[in-house]
Amino acid sequence: MSVNQEEPPSPGARSPLSYWRENFGSDAVRLSQSNIESIRAAKERSVAAKKRLGAATKEFRQSNSVDLAAFRTLLKAYQAEIDALSTRCKESDAMYISLSGAVAGAPPDMEAALE
């Protein structure tokens, strides 16, 4: 058999293309795209929050008086960002586990087909 010819699949074996269509069809792609947009939006919110926290911390440090109300406000902002990051981490973990489960069920010849 020449290098460019593929062996016929065994009976009952799924081709990598059919596996992809079954597991990552148009609905899955749309879901994945919405997840990607969700991740991007969360990352942008996180970057903006980090900048706000940095500015608020700098302002707090530069103040000459010890303002308990300002400290409480700053502390609540940090707590809110920690909660947002925890939520983002849980969502990312769930998406990763979902994707890895789908990939784990791929036919053995999938890796060779992707090379």
C-alpha cells in the first residue's frame, strides 16, 4: 500500500470526521463559541477590575488619614473581585472537564488524522 492511501476503516469504526460531527456539530460549535465569548468577557471584566483595584489601592495608600470607611470600601472591592475570579475559575473548570470528556471518547485514529 502506498504512503498516500489510507486503510479502509474496520466495520463499526467511526471516522474522525464522523466523531467530530457527532460531538462537535453545529450545536456544540455554537455552544463552544458562546463559552468562548463568555470567557473573553469575563477576562475583560477581570482586567478592568484589576485596574480599578490598583487605582483604589494607590489612592488609599496616598491618603494621609486612616479612613475606616474607605478601607471597608476597598476591602469589599477586593472581596467582590475574589468572588468573581472564583466563579470564573469554576466555569472554566467545568468547560475543560466537558471538553476533555468529549475528546477522551475520540476514536484511536483521531490523533493520526489530525497530524
